[in-house]
Amino acid sequence: MKLIKCLLIMASISMLGLTPGCKGTSKDSGPSFDQIVASRRSVRQYDPDKKISEAEIRTLIQTTIEAPSWANNQPVRYYAAISPEKVAAVRELLGGNNQRNTADAPVLIVSTYKKGGSGFFRGQAANEIGDGWGAYDNGLSNAYLILKAREMGFDTLIMGIRDSQGLRSLLGIPEEEEIMAVISVGYRVQDPNRPARKNIDEIAVFF
């Protein structure tokens, strides 16, 4: 009866041009997690007319704070180039085809991690991986970032060919941080093809 009453009220109010919500009624909650994962691509051509604000990048990076890390060490740091001048300067330090691939990307983010934290216990490497755990935590954090970006309607490209010392000098990145990747953020011009993925039995063993 409550739902029927609510629907009657909605019908009456809608005649006035309003769109109230009702407790207990379904609402569009956006794409599912599986849909976000399925639609993410490594995008190499961006729309030059679409910009991204600092507030949006703050929202994007805020999400990465929830990523897990060794003993909650949270070693990952981000350096976001947003101004056209700084974006251009970072782009000049990209190698391979990455300068061309990010020609119209409005944002470039450098991802790093603090060394000597993740993977260490009382100052000593906890196992043979050592600082590799910092890289592991960086990857987890970056995964949160690119998936949140897709949820927000953005596209990304993770790049490993870059001049790390040039980036360190340009952005004032401390020596105790390892520079991992540069991530472009923007809007795709068209939908890239989806590369083939391995079958689950090729990557997993079940006991």
C-alpha cells in the first residue's frame, strides 16, 4: 500500500513538472562493475575539445586512497599535470609513441611509490620480493584509478617508457620515490578494439 500511495503522489506531482523519488523504488545506479571493466580500454586518441577539471582529478585520486597496501603503508604518490604548460612539459618526457598517443590528452599523471616501506619489517625486507611490494601496491592503486576514471566517463593509458630523471626534476619528485608510470586521462575519440584475452584455464590452476 505504501508503494501504491507513493506512486500516486509521484503521478500527481509529475503533472507539475517535478520528478521526486520514492523510498523503496528502483533508481538508475549507473553501470555495474563488470560493465566498467569491460568498457575500459588503453586509449591512444583523445578528444581535444573535452577538458577535465582539477576537482574531477581530485575525485579520481581520492578513490585510490581506498586501495590496499602492505601493512596499510600507503606508499603511492601522484603528480598530476593539469595546466596546458605542465602537460606539454610532461609529454615531452615520454618515449616511444607515447607523445603521439597522448597528443590531445588534457591530463597526465605521474605515479610513484616511496621505497623501503611496503615489503619491509623493522627496516629489513620481509621476503625476497623486497621493494617489489611497493611496485605491487602501486599497481593496485593505479587499478583503482583507471577503473574510477572509466566510471566517471574518462579514458586512460598507462605508460612505462618515459624519462624518469626528467620527470623527477620537472615535478620535484624526491629521490626516495620510485617513478613507475605516467597515466594519461581524457575522453576517447572512438571505441578501440578489444584485444583478445586468455581463457581462465590458461591463467589459473584450481585444486
